[in-house]
Amino acid sequence: MHTALFNALVDRANKQGDIFSIESGTHANNLAAQAAFEAQGRTNESINYSFHLKDWGDGKEPTE
């Protein structure tokens, strides 16, 4: 399913003509998504770091 959606996005971007790249992201621990991205021909081009001031979604302070 994920590959079909990605392929549809690529097709649409190519038809539009002014799209130069598609950027995607996943969590560093999500090895399945990373493998799927690489199988689709995507390249790992950056490493990002975050400092969360609050936990996701609940608005509470981060736990250690």
C-alpha cells in the first residue's frame, strides 16, 4: 500500500513538472520504514536532531 501511494505521488509530481524532489522522514528506530524507503530508491541525505520540550500529544513535560 505504501509503495502504491508513493508511486502515485511520484507520477503526479512528474506530470505537474515543477516538483524537483520528495522528502520523507521516519523515526531513527523505524528500520522497516527505512528499508522500504531505500527499496523505493530514496536516499538518506540528512540526520536531524530534536529537543522535545513536551511529550508528543499530551502536553506534559518529557520523561527521562
